[in-house]
Amino acid sequence: MRHPIVVGLQYGDEGKGKITDTLARQADYVIRFNGGNNAGHTLWLDGKKLVTHSVPSGVLSSHAINFIGAGCVLDPVAFAKELQDLVAAGVNLGPERLKIDFRTHLIFPLHRALDRAREGAAGAEGGSSIGTTLRGIGPTYSTKMDRIGVRAGDLLSPDVEVRIEKLVKHANFTLKGLSLPETSLSENLEVLHMARSLISKHVSTEFAPFYNEILTKKCVLEGAQGILLDLDHGSYPFVTSSNTLGAYAAVGTPFPLRGLGPVVGVSKAYLTRVGNGPMPSELNNETGERIRQNGGEFGATTGRARRTGWLNLDELRAAVQVSDVSTIVLTKSDVLCGEKQVSVLLDGQLRHFDGWSTLTEGTKLSPAFEAYVDFIEKTVGIPICAIGTGPDREDIYWRHKDYSFWPEH
Ligand code: IMP
């Protein structure tokens, strides 16, 4: 059996949480393979909004095991708060339902200080900052690459405090150079001690945790952010610091290559972006503002207003190809209901479509909306298997009902 990988096809915030949650209902494992609490996945439970950041989107399926893979980074403080919020919503995630790979790197206050410093310095030098989420994600991947990071599996090791001390020195070297307040050893050790009691019990020490599991258990691999924010293949340098491509699931879990199945790409019917970087179809006008308000386009993580624009089919096609996407889930088309005209960017030019007031008529798509969907399919060359019709868990129109997310071969 092969197992689906859900990825965003734009700049994050495409609504991946819903399709992951839908697949999770049939799955034994939901696995995150990249990023950290820079992500924000919004789930709706009985009309109640739940936002997860580090925890995979399988939380609403009481039987699914949620696995935070080796390619992720984890902030113990944010993680503690997230668990608390989930418990308050009635979702209990004991160590048997939530596992963290021992190779996952941990985020400390020093990483957040470095993120703030780098963003501030870029702005002060007259350059453009990236507009990061300031969650310390980039610096944590940097210390991983420098081979001085602290991993979840290190929490119980006797020399971990010495390692933190080294990390603090490393951070303060940079902070001092920029004349910024230093990070203290005690604030970082405090997080370490909290992490020991909170995280250690969730740590999975298996070297190849899914080598045999894939034969009998159904898995869903959940990517964070979007293809256009991929460190290598996105709009560099305005990207995140991990790989968001479906292929990265193999490394970032780790997951056996032979078990990787269809890449399910999620795209909004329009485009949003938070942070800096080019956006040729951006709408800096009333239409853009209307889409922002109707779509609730404010960051689930930082609350920042998202930039809005028309769907960019040049980018969508590139994202589909570079991540070898098999099918698309189109989300938030309902936000465009009532627009007289809807446009897309193709070959650098805007193309215009008649708007729609409703997505469906009986059991069919409304003709104007269907023309839009058909055009996207034809342009990017793969089918749109499902369409999100509203925020709730059940608001999905299946265009290809028999799509097999767990094919045998
Ligand atoms: P970082 O991941 O915090 O380093 O931020 C780098 C860029 O990725 C910034 O433009 C962020 O706004 C963007 N970004 C990171 N995570 C997400 C996400 O989950 N949704 C949307 N944008 C994101």
C-alpha cells in the first residue's frame, strides 16, 4: 500500500488541515514531516475553531496516532500551550497518541532571539526582511546544520545542559555583535527542564519507525507551509527554512520510499501570502480587501493580515510539477461567491472568468464555477478531486468520488 502526502501548493494557509483531518478519519497515523509552530492548521469541530501549530491534524480522530517527524522543529513552550488548549477542547493526547521522533530539533528562547535579530538587522540595513513568523524556526534549522542543535532524544542525556550552554554562547556571539540584548543561560535551561518533563514521555526512539508499519497501517503524511515556500524550490530568499515538497516526507519522517503514495496538493481558489516576496497577482484594492475579510485571511499563527490576489496558474503549475502532485483539493471557492468577475494569472497575463453566486446547483457544480474548475484542471494537467465548500469538517464536494488515496501499487 502507498500512503498519501498532503502538501500546500501556494504560500501556506491553503486549508490543508481539513483534507488531512478527513483522511485522518480513515488513518492509523498522521505524520508531520517539516516545519514547526510557524504553521497554523485550522480545524473545525462542531462549529468550534481549533488551531494546531506543531501537533499533526489527526487530533480529531480519536484512534489516529500523531507523529512529529525528524524533519520538524519543536518549541517546548508553544507545544505545552497547544496541548493545554487541546485538552481544554476535550482532545486528550497521551504519549500513546502523540509521538515525537528522537531526531526532532528543539527550539529554545535563543533561537527566537536570533530570528528577531536577523529580521531586525535585515530591515535596518535597508534590505528587505523575510517577514518570518519570528518563531525561531530558521535559526533552529541553522543550528541543526551547524551540528550544535539539541534534539528531543537528547533531553535525557547527561551532557544536554553543557550543549545548551554552547548554544547560548553561539547565539550571544551574534546578538552582541548586533548590540542586541543577550539571551540568558537560565531562561534557556528553564525551557530545557520543562521540556524534560513534558516531552520525554512522547519521544519515539525507533530508528525506522514506519519500515514495517506501512504494510498494515494507513498513514497520512502532512506537509506544513506550501511548495512556494520550500527552502530549495520556493521563491528564495522569501521562503521558510525547511523543505515543503512531498518528496521530503521520506527524509523528514523518516518514511520508506516504497510506501509514498499520491501527493495531494491543496490550493485556494485565489492566492494569499504572508511575509515578503513577489506576488504578481496581488490585489491592492477593494476586491483584495473583500477577499481578505470574507476569507478571514489573517494569520492563524501571527494574526498578520494576509496579502490577497488572484490565483496564479503559472506558479500553481510549477508547484504541481516540482512536487509531482497527483490531484488537487481546491479550497475556499465559496469566498469568491458574489464576485462579478474572477481572474487568474497565466503566462504573466490576467484571464477573466464570469463569477458565480453559488458553488453547487443540486448535485452539480454551478456552470460558471465549473468552467473555472475545468480551466484550472486543463492548465495544470491533473484532476481536482475535491472542493472545499465551507469551513466545517463536512463541507467537501467530491468531484472524483472514487479517488484512491491509498492505492495498492
Ligand atoms: P519562517 O518559516 O517563520 O522562517 O518564515 C518564513 C516565511 O514563511 C515568511 O514569509 C512566513 O510568513 C512564511 N510562513 C511560514 N510558515 C507559514 C505558514 O504556515 N503559513 C503561511 N506562511 C508561512
